[in-house]
Amino acid sequence: MSMKRMRSFRSVRVPSSFPIWPPGMERVWIVSFSRTWRSPPSIMWSSFCNARWRPRPRIASGWTHPVAVIAMNCGIRHRHRPGTHHRARNRPSTTRRGNLRRPMSCWHQRMTESQSGVSPRVLNAGHLVLVCLLALGVSAGAEQVEFSFKSSYDGSEQLAFALVPEALTAQDKRPLLVLAHHAWGSRHSQAYYYDEIEKRGWLLVVPELHGRHSDGRFSMAALEAQHDLIDAIQYMEAHYPVDSSRVYLAGRSMGGMLSAVTAAKYPGRFAAVVSGQGIYDVEAWQKRSAPTALSAKTLQLRTRVDSLLSVELGGTFSPSTNYTYRRQSAVMYAPNFQYVPTIFWHGTLDEIVPPEQTESLVAAIRQYDRFQPDPHWLQGAPHLPINFPASWVLDQLQHHQRVGLDGQAERFYPRLHLVTDEAKRILWLTIEPVEGEGMAEVEVSLAADKLDVRARDTRSLTVHLDRIPERVRFSHYSIEAGRQVRVSIVSGDSEIFTITTDRAQGRLSQIWPDE
């Protein structure tokens, strides 16, 4: 593992009370002076949430101010000649870094030093004036950290970005937010969260996702990307004082798709999850009918997403890709959501991912959990991150805490109904699916002095006594499965009972012999 710390410094922050911000959209729109001296000042509206068309500076104070985006990327490099007018260049220069003039302002230089791979630009005087006008509030920065970790899935070296509050001590436990980035995104594409994270004193980690057939920009809900999220959490817990009872997960679009699947497969890992605008049933999404009157740009984007999704999933939906489509669809894990609080949101005019995707997943979850909350709908909203800003997401998460009774570190559920596509420990069970393309489904309950097991497409099932409160005792068992399944009961590393059968009943006197 390697880690690179970035120098902290102070930067511009515009308070939400600044009069040009529309309600609920603070720090989104900016005013830029024209760079052409003969033309009048022009107003340029730009959302820093979606400004992915060029590299953004990473400011260690916690978020990328939109003024910094323009100041870094829109500088003038030409020289004024007598008798000619200044001509603005609307695109970043493609001139090699070595031929660019060095930045003239200390403020600009300090920013560019923290941004690897971004060529410095010379600041325009109009932008410097604008920065001064907008510098109504200044705050000390949180520390930016970039680190690498080894993937627990394929052993590859992966990168991640973290935001860490200053002056943390080992006893100062903080909540951790894990963000799954969107398609065409990266570990640096969640800058609009930085300000809220800094204000609340949370830890933040954004791993660079990767898939099986594509890089992290189009990894969808691949197993590799799922492990990236879990591995990033483990790194943060090993190096920073993380409050393990307040680990949260959030994402939108492709990140929403991934966060929903990961939450369902690791329900004991997260205190709560916020998922927005995700593809939750991949087969239904690919077979969807296109709405009428789509703009050419929207239709082009949908076609592009279709092709990229097919690359990661191994092709369009067919019998050969059915298993891959199922295992990356959150709707297939609907029973698992009753064990992790999950908040869904969607815009009603989303033409990229139809709102029916969220509607159908919530309906599937309610077959197992009637208390699943309604999705948060934003009337007339398209497929944009600004629909629900970072402050709203953190507000939904902050009151959830993963705690248990009787001194247990986590919640205990006496009845578990779980689905998984890979061997893993979930709460007090370890489940291993059959070899091949099986998705194991188990229903296990501890009630009336009996361990009751129902299993399908399951190779083995292990019950962990050390994850069950001492007050819960059972002396009988009942097993029913469609095939031979190995059922074991263990305490720590000691195996107490094991049986391989497809149907059996019996007594478990050896577990508590003194009773």
C-alpha cells in the first residue's frame, strides 16, 4: 500500500446566503466576466457538479469551487499585439506543459501543486477580481489523502481518494461516508460532497472503481467494483478512527446501481444507504421501450450507455448473459434489504434511467419488508446529481447507527432470508452457492428452541454462534433443501456440529450439554 498526503491550505468558500444562489442550489451557479475586452461582461452559468468536460482542481479545503474550475482551465495564453483585439480561447490549450508560462499568482500556484496531471493556466484578471468578490467566507481545510490498496477480489492495485478532518485522535471516532462514483466518473468526481463532509467533520472515501471488462468509468455493479468499496472501508478503518457503527454508503446513476447491490450483499456492513437514479433491474432496463420525443442528445446518450453496459455484462441479454445480468441487478437481492436501511431517490422526468426502476425495486423489497420507505421523488427532475444535493443525502444518513442489544456490536435478526451470488458471511451466517451460475437463497430462523433451515442452490451453510446473543438457545434442527447441503454450527474456530443432507430433523444436545 502506498499513500500520498496533499498539503492543506485555505480556499474560497461562498456562503449559501449569497443572493445569486437559487433556493436549494447553493454554490452551483457562478458569474464569469468575459475575456474579450470589446464585448460586454457575459454571464456564464455552470454547474460544478457536472463540470466533467475538463480536469478540475482538487482543493484540500474540502470541495472544488466552480470559480477555481474556470480559473484553472480558462486562462489566456496569447500576447496582445498593437492594433489587434484580444481573442478569447474557449478551450483549454493543447500545448505541452513545458511550453506554458508559469502561474503568476501564489494562490493559483498552490492550487496547481495539489493537482497532479493538470497543466497550469495563467489566471485572467477578470477571474481574479471575481474570486476576490466571492471570497466572502474562508475556512480551514480538511486533509486530502490519496492511497492505493490491493483488491481482495483479483489482487490488482487500486486507487482511492479520502477526505480526513484535521487533528484527529484515535479516540475521536468519526462517521465514514463511502461514495460510489457515477459512470464516466472517477475518485475525484464527487467534489460537491466535500463541503458538507468538512462541515460535519466526517471521513470520506471514494475508491476508483474497476470492472471485469471495463475500467471504473463503466464498471456498473461488477464484483470487482463491489470489492473496491469494501476494501476502501477496510483501509480507512485500519488507518483512521472510523466509527464502525456509522459507516454509510451513497451513490447515484451507476453509483446508485452499485451501492444498492453492495448494500444488499453486505447488509451488516452499513448503518444506512442512499441510492439514487440507479439501474436496479438490468434486464428490464435493456428491454425498456424508449419514450417518445427524446432529444437527439438524450437518445445518443442512452445508446452509448446501452453499449457500455453490454460491454461490462458480456453482451446484450441472452441465455448466456442471464446470470451476469441477474447478479448485477439489485432486484434479485430484494429479501436482503430488510436488514439495511436504504433510502431511494429519483427524478420523475429521468429519460436515461426511468423512475420505474426505483419503483419496481421498492415494490419487490416490500414483499419482504412492509416498512420500506417510499422513494423520494422530485417532480419534473431529469437525470442530474443536483436533484438531491449532498446536504440532503447526509441528512438522511446521519441519524442511522448500526448497534445491537445485549452488548452485541450489530443488530441481531432471529430470522434471515438472504440471497447471494458468492460465498460470504452475512450477519450470523456464511453462505456458499453451488458451483457454476447459482444464486444461493436461504431462509434460516431461530425460534421455539429450533434452528430451521430452508435452502436453494446452496452448497454449504454455516451458523456462527458467536454472532448470536447468549439468550438465544436452540436444541433442535430442521433442514430442507432441494439438493445436498452441508450445514455446520461453529463457535469461533471450533466446529460443534455438521451434517450433509437434503432433508433432516434432529436434536442438538452437544451444543449446550449442561442444559
